[in-house]
Amino acid sequence: MISVREAIVVEGRYDKARLASVVDALVVETRGFGIFKDKELLRMLR
């Protein structure tokens, strides 16, 4: 497993699942354009 200190932002749930199996890091899923509807997630990423 690869250790990464930074967070990794991905678009979909399958991307998140694939990366989570390879890296030891925080993987954040944006759900495509759903990020624009989720103000809390958008605020966190900024």
C-alpha cells in the first residue's frame, strides 16, 4: 500500500474504491457534478 499525506479528490465511487485499495490516504468523492449541490463538501475542498 502506498502512503500519501495529501487528500486525493476523485469523481466517482468506483474511482474511490479503486484508489482506496491501493493508497493509504484520504480519498474524497465528488459524485461528478454533485459537488456543486453539496455546499459543505465544496467549502471543505476550497
